[in-house]
Amino acid sequence: MSNFIWGVVQSAFQFEMGDPLRRNIDARSDWWHWVRDPFNIKNDLVSGDLPEEGINNYELYEIDHRLAKDLGLNAYQLTIEWSRIFPCPTWGVEVKVERDSYGLIKRVKVPKEALEELDGLANRREVLHYLAVLKNLKKLGFTTFVTLNHQTLPVWVHDPLWTRSDFEGSRARGWVDERNIIEFVKFSAYSAWKFSELVDFWATFDEPMVTVELGYLAPYVGWPPGILNPKAAKKVIINQMVAHARAYDAIKEHTKAPVGIILNIIPAYPLNPHDARDVKAAENYDYFHNRLFLEALNRGRVDLELDWNPVKIPHLERNDWVGNNYYTREVVKWTEPRFEELPMVTFVGVEGYGYSGNPNGVSPDNNPTSDFGWEVYPKGLYDSTAEGAEYGRPVYITENGVADSKDILRPRYIIEHVEEVKRLLENGIDVRGYFHWALTDNYEWAMGFKIRFGLYEVDMITKERIPRRNSVETYRKVVREGVE
Ligand code: BGC
């Protein structure tokens, strides 16, 4: 019997809210505040859709688990939401912190007394909720993957509106501030202490570079805190690396389960492969977007100054598995360095390709594009996963899917991407699982409900899950036939 992992994946903020009586709202995350900010709505930075009108997985999780089971899946991936567990600050809980010669946090000791104190601060109802969710998954025989940070942060850690309007004055600046590493480690330690019997695989972060690129380098895309601040971006990179490593250590105090990180490894191809500058642009893209984290956490090679001179920091070499979220590629061309602090940012995505396409069209290479405008490019799944596997850790494809409300592209998208998984395996690349994004529609961040990724459509009024039949049957068949 094959051990290959077949799953679906959800994050907390994008799926949980939506019960008609609004009993399960989580109003304590940065994104909660962000998406209802009048300035953001007025300036079309966000859609105006609100997550509390959403999927209601919080109440309907048993239905969703059953749908996943009926697809023949053996794994389910979800996020435990930090702001639900700790709606109020944990600053006061004492832990022991040690630093290395660079001043980086190399050890955070969370003693038993601290865990008990955290237990007093935790929202009991939410703890019980996640215990019930995980127990139900185990009862159904799923392998469970739990992520501790999928973009959202508690508002006491990150107030994006305050940070945008007064960066220096804000006392809740998210990953810019090193003290948040310590709070994240407390949350991670607490989660492992509470839930580890029910969790088979842990992930610290989901897509840390998205936080960097969209939050601090592209103020017009609707991602909190929506500022242009390369210096802050640099800090956010390093602080997330340290937070990963220290959370890794904290989780390992309570479990032997593998702890990994989920990256969106994006393969970048030069627009003109015969132009040395475009080739360099693609290399720089890869270095910045993909390799910084891969190198630091798998090899302890950390480019602290972001000047291509990595130093060896063994206490950051912490990783048991790599998650790869793959949707599409980038085709890039050269541009002169855009930020002094980030000298490798010498690339721009070329219009029409990858993430820069037009909705429901074709790319210059004649590949279809999704409702989101993203180019369908299955080979990129091969290239990005092979890159992730270079580091000697098993790779799980932790997200793959397409925005396609009419279900025109999705069935073929699934087949073609799973073909690439087969090719990876045939070539001896250690890929061990595939998760589809997503079982149901979701709240697509700044885009709201317009963008539909679900195998099951969700009627946002009745919350009914309606199969997109072709895709549901395709995924079921692909899973039944397997990859080996
Ligand atoms: C993110 C999801 C998001 C999906 C589609 C992924 O990169 O992890 O949160 O919904 O992309 O945009």
C-alpha cells in the first residue's frame, strides 16, 4: 500500500468564519481589521467582502472532513489561529532568552510554569474547538498537518493600520519587531504542548516571503501593513527565519513529529534566455524569493546582510521537511536595482506570464490563465519541487490549485500537475504528498469571495457545499489511481 499523502488544505482566516449567528468571529487578527478599513475599501486595496460572511468551516468542519474522506484522501492540513488561542497579549509570561554573537535569538526556554501560565491566558473555548477538530480528523484516519502561521497575526502583535500610519510610533509592528519572535515561540510551545498527540506534521510558517514582498514592498496590492519599506522587509526576513528555528526547537520539546516550513517556491525563467541580464534577473529572483529561506533553514547559511555573503549560523539550521505551494511560475526581465537594502531585487515579472496574466485568457506562450489571471504552467511544479528537494529533506506539495469558478480549467489542471508529481517520483525526487487548494471555496485575502478555488463551491448564503463535479471526480480518480 502506497504511503503517498493526498490531501486538501485550509487556513484559519480564509475558511473558519461565516456562521449565521456570528458566534465564531475572530476579531483579534490583523487581517480582520485590515479588510474592513474604510481607506482600504475606498481605494480598492481590498474587496469590501468580509470574512464573517464566509465558509463557516468552524461549525461545519465535520461536513468538510467527510467530503475530504469521500474523496479518498488520507491527509488534511489546517492552521491553528494564534489570535484565537491568544486573543490578548502573552508579553508578561516569562521565558529565558539567549543570544548569539550576532545578537540573534539562539534559544528560548519555555518552562513548565510558563506553559501553565499560558494555559491560563489561552481562550479555552478555542483550544477545545481545535482539539475537537483534530480529534475528528484522527477518528476518520487522516494524517494531520498543522501550520502555526498562515499570514495572519494577532492584532496585539501586528496592528497594520497603526503601523501604516505611524511606522516609528507603532507598538505592534508584526515581524519587524524581534520581540514577536518570543511571543510566537510561546504560542508554538503552547500549541505543541496542547495538541501534539493529534498532530502528525507541524509547519511553522506558510509563505514567509509573501509577507515580505506583499506587505513591505508592494503597498498597492492590499496586503498588510501595505507600506514600502525595504529596511523593514529585511528585518521581516531575518526575524521570520529566527522565529521558525526557535519555534522548531520549542515544538520538538513536546513531540518527535517532523517540523517543517511551507514556502511558495516560484520557478523564475528569463524572458530572453539569451540575454545575460534577464538570466541574471531570474537568478536574483530565485536567490531572493526561494533560496534565502531554503539555504538558511536547511544549511544554516544565512545571508544576514542580504549582500550575497552568507554566514554560517548553525542554530538556524532547523528543518525536517519542505512544503512547496505551487500555483504558477514567474517570467522575469532585468531592471536596475530597486532598493539599496535589497540589491538582488533586479527583476520584474513580465506582463502576460505567470502571476502577471490577464484573467481568463492565454499567456504569450499560449497557456490558459485562470480567473485570477495566473498562467497554467504545470512544468513549474516539477522545477520548483525539484529545487526544494535539493536540500535533502522530503518535499510535500502543500498547496496547488486554480481559481476557476466555472470549473473549466481545473480538471485538466489537476491531471497535468499530478503528472508532474509522477515525473518527479520517476526521477527519484523525494516528494511525498500533494494537497489541493482547496476543498471548498475560500476568502481570498484582498480579493474576497470573487476568486474561487474550491473543488466544492460554497453558497455564501446557505453555506451549502456544491460539488464542481468534474473536478471532484477528477481528483477522486487521480487519488484512487495513485502516483506509483
Ligand atoms: C496562499 C493561500 C491563497 C492561495 C491562492 C497561497 O499562496 O497560501 O492563502 O489563498 O495562495 O492565492
